[in-house]
Amino acid sequence: MPDSEKVNKPKSQVLNFLWLNLDLPPPPDPEDGSIRQPLPEEYIGNVRAAGMAHPSAEIDLWVDSKRLTPRQLVYLKREVEEGTTNVHLKDLRTIPDYDNEELYNRAETNPNWRSGYQGVIWLQVDAAKILISLQGDFEQKFFADMDHFHLDIESEKVQKMIGQHGLLIGSYDANDISIENQLWGFNSTRQKFFEQYYTTALQDAYKGSNGYYSLCEKVRRELTYPDHGPSIPLKEICLPIGSEGMAHAVQPGHEWSGEGGGWDDEGKKKAPAVISADKVAEVFNGVAADVQGADTAVLTAAATYQQNFAKWKQTGRTQSL
């Protein structure tokens, strides 16, 4: 972005992303040394791109460790964080309000979860994206679906909205201003607004309604058509983002991938997408070699995997991988 379009940015910013896998607990890893693909590779690239675009901001990708095998988790952490200092893989289970909430401890049981946003996964995602936005002590907090990784949190337009009204919310497009819950940002003056939004969205989730409707109603009631105080025109807080969002998001490691349901064009059930054993070994070798500042348990697991994989390659048999 040209310097003329930049503004003085705050001292601390965080841009949050979220990914939830369908299975809880996850199925065991394949016996051939591979792992099921935990996240579309495209989205890993998107998160890393956001980190490069905003080197002074913290970029956090939140996942649920109870929906990933230990090997998937080590692999994903390495792929997301390698070579960066500001991009982090975060565990939702470190948030007590997530770990202890019954809603988040449900597995998806609907093979047609992708159709009409009817699965429990959407109720979980719409609530959890608010919860992660409340974490940490930052001057500005942002959330974006991973399709909107290009959100420029330092741009004049973004900073003007937050400076004037303390928040911004994604909009369908420039010509049709309407609220979307695929993206938002706020400063400390709107922390309570989003805390209240989370409470309402969680309650609505238990009634089978997702957080989109909760947000629309809260904005209408408190900002655009308040009973008391000045109203805020939607165009002053809505940032055009388009409508694609997560509409094409899939679960690549699951037979219910989401690409036209769980079936291929010939009517056969799809096999989960996998990361090859060779690629997994390559990543784990890198983890095992990266001793500086690494977690001891992760290094031990990676080293053990490395040794066992070598044995498996020699014998053609799995050695407790």
C-alpha cells in the first residue's frame, strides 16, 4: 500500500483466524505414516500472507486441539509458523470459556453439514469467532474468515471507521451495504459490545440460530436505530468485503469434505485428503532439528516419529507411528 494511504497505526493489533474440524475426537492417523489433511493448504498460505503483510501485528490461527491428532497438530504448527515471528497457531482449549462450554464439545453428525449452514459446526464457528476476538490485551482486535486474509488493518479506511466509531463490520459489497459476520474489528471502547454479542450469540446457538442474526439485531438496536443517542449510518461502519466468505470451504481430511457433499461424481464416497508420509516426515524432521525455543514434548514426539518413520521405510511396516 502507498504511504499516502497509510495512517498512524496503534501500538498493538491482532488479526484472528479460526478453523474447526468436524470430528471430535479425531479419527486415528492412517497406519502408513501419513496424516489426514488438517486444513486446506490454501488457508495456511493465507494466514502466512497476512503475517507478511502486517509484520508488527500478531496473527493468530485458532484451532481445537481435541479435533486434531497430535501429529496433525505438530504438522500444522510447523507449516503455519515456520520462518515467521508474528504468526502463531493457538489452541482454543486454552480458553476456559471454550473448553468448558458444552456447545464446543459436540461433534458434527450431519453429513449434509455444508447445505444451508444447518450443521452444528456453523453454530460453533459463529460463536467461537467472537470468543477468540475477545482474547488478549491489544489496542485493536480483528477477526476475518480466511478468505478475507487480505484485510488491510492499517489502511486509512479501516482506521477511520475504528477511530470514529470504535468498530467496523464486514459488508456484502460497496453498492449493497448489509452486515456480514465474516469480518470485524474493534478497539477497547467496543470490547463490551462484543462481550455482550458473544453472550447473545451463544444463547442463540443453543436455540439453533447462528451468530449472524444476533449481530444484525445488535447493530440495528444499538447503533443504527438506537432508542437513545445518535444513530450511525451503516456505510460508516461497514467495510465492503464481497460475499464469498467460507461458502466454498471444505474439510479436506474428512469424507464429508463439503465439495458437493460426501460423494464424488460417480456416487462413490470420497476418501479423506491426506498429507503423504514423506511430507510428514520432512516436516517432523524440521521440527526435531529446530531445538531453539521449541517445546520439549513436541521435539520428543517429532524425534520419535523421525526414527520410527525411518524404520518403517526400511521394513515397509508401521512402527508405532
